[in-house]
Amino acid sequence: MSMTVLLALLAAPMGSPPMIEPPMGMAPDQRRGDQMRAFQARKEGNLSLREIEQRVVPTMRDSQYIGFDYDAGAQIYTLKFLRNGTVIWVEVDGRTGKIIGRTDG
């Protein structure tokens, strides 16, 4: 039994079910939704995630690419990178592939 499960069982009041969070590393339902919205946008003429990644990832040489989010309403991809323990978000217009924002200046 994992320490998380054991602690949840010990912390729960008698007679109530324990509140156990999903293990770290599991993909949330949001990830699948982002993928489906990005796929639909591609069918409507936007650039694919692969095309966006091919443009942006090489510009972040000193960072590790850790994933993306997609805002279907705004048609913006947000690529996430890790550099020296800091998360950097790069916002990219899904229609043009142009970088429209970055959190690291």
C-alpha cells in the first residue's frame, strides 16, 4: 500500500470513504480534450501541433519541452518548457504559428 493511500485512510473520519487523489503522472481528462480540440482546429485549416512544435521547440535550446495546452476559442497553443526548475509558457497563434507571448521575458 502506498504512503498516499495509507495517509488518506488514516485521515478519513470513521465510516466515510477516503478521499484519494489520482497518482502523479496520470494524464488528466483535459489533456485528451486539448488533443481533440487541436485535431478539430487542424481540420479547419489551423497549423498542426507538430508544425507548431517544429517551429518553437528548436528556439528553446536550453529548455526541456514538457507538453502543451490548446485554447480552442482563442486558437492558441501554449507550449510548456522547463529551464533550471522554472516553467516557461510560450503562447503560439494556431492559425499563423507566430509566437505571441512568453513568460520568461
